[in-house]
Amino acid sequence: MSRDPRVLVVDDEAAIHRFLTPALMANDYDVIQAMTGGEALKRIATDAPDIVVLDLGLPDIDGKEIITRVREWSDVPIIVLSARDREIEKIEALDRGADDFVNKPFGIGELMARLRATLRHRLYRKGETPAVKIKDVEIDTVRRRVLRNGGEIKLTPKEFDLLALLARHAGKVVTHKQILTSVWGPAHEHDTQYLRVYVGQVRQKIEDDPASPAIILTEPGVGYRLSDVE
């Protein structure tokens, strides 16, 4: 199901969690937490975060060892956030598979920029495009923003999930069942009238003429298709 990017923050300092969690949530991240290395490994396996922010100085397992263990079975992006500022620490963390290294103390703006950049790189590796432009509408799947002629369009979370799903398959038909299952879950796979209402709402916000759409196209009896990317 489509959702906000999920970030796992691994740090044994409660103050870091109190500071980072609201800042991440304000930037549209779904936040999960771990205070130890053991808990972090369990969380990565069970909660499938999209990105990990990892402190090296954990009470049970050194953060560099966490990176090594995770890289044995997962390519989840890892940003190290640590007070260890010696060059050798950075080199070893990166050589073991970390994607980036941010020193403590840090600026929240810099950390958010590094999170966005790392998530964009992950999308490129997976063959997905983090931003799609169709006519005068730009869909940014990393920042979860939609722009039209440079101005931001306000969509509800489900409206964005619907549009982002179509954008990931721009030019291709996505069936009613695929959309409903991906955005709302398997229990809603037959709610085509529900989907029709949401498509109508999105068209009202992004189309020049919602009654004669040029961006979200209907494939009668099958599903919907976004116009080809320009």
C-alpha cells in the first residue's frame, strides 16, 4: 500500500528521538524508533523501513557492525548520524555499506536534504523516476508534492497515492483492481465506484478541463492511464 516514506531512527539518546521525530513527521515521514542495535536489526527485518538513520555509539552492538549485518541481506539506505567525526570512522562506515554520514551536532535542514537525496538515489537504482512531469503538472514522489505551473496543488494523502501510482506507470494502463489494492488494500479491490469518485476529485485539481481530461485518461471497463511523460 502506498504511504509516506518510513524512516527508522536508531539512537540510544532519548533527546535525539524527541528532537528528530516531530521534525521528520512534519516533513511527511512515517517514523519508527530503536534504542539498541538488536532492536534495530529486528525493526529492519519486520517493519521494512525505506531508510535508516543510524547512530554508531549504541550500547549493545557497534553501529558499524549493524551496517555489516544489514548488508548481508538488505540494501535499505543507511545514513549514519554520529558524533564520531574522525575520518577513519567515516571511511569504515561507508566501506561497510552506509550511504551517507552526518556529524553530530547537525542541522535539521541538512539532514532532510540528505534523506531526500538518498531516497532519490534508491529510486534511480530501482529504475523508478522520483519526479514525473506530464503537461504542466509535476509529481514529486520523494517530497510527496504536486506542482502545476510551479504552484503547489493540495491533495489528500490518498489522492496523492492514487496519482503517484499512475505516475509510476505513466503511459500504461493500471487496472481498477491494481489501483484499489495498492492504494486502499485488498478489502477494497471491487470498490470501483469509490475509485471513480477519487479520480474525479484529482481531475478537478490537476486538469484544465476535468470533463475532458488530458492527464488522467479512462480506459473503459479496465482502469486508468496517465498520459505519456513529456
